[in-house]
Amino acid sequence: MKIAQYGTIIVVIHAIAHGLHGLAHMEIPIPFFLLQSLFIGAVILLTPIIAAVLLKPKSL
């Protein structure tokens, strides 16, 4: 149970850091190609969120 809570906290911190990093990229215009944007969205943002969902214990 504690592992799921710690994992979820880490994912939330990661999402906040990712959001702040994205804001920095908007302030300093850095162009992204389509494949780069897909990689960022899928691997860097969605994968930790999916992992946090999978950590959730099943309730019977």
C-alpha cells in the first residue's frame, strides 16, 4: 500500500515538473517536430500516469 502511495506522489511531482518545463519551452520558443511531440506526450507524460494507475491496489 505504501509503495502505491509513494509512486503516486512521485508521478504527481513529475507531472508538475513536466508542466513547468513545458511552460519554459513556451517562453523560449523551441520548435518541436511531430514525432518529438508524440514522444514527449506518450513516453514522458502518459507513461508515468499509466504506471500510477497500475499501482493502484484492486479493491475486492
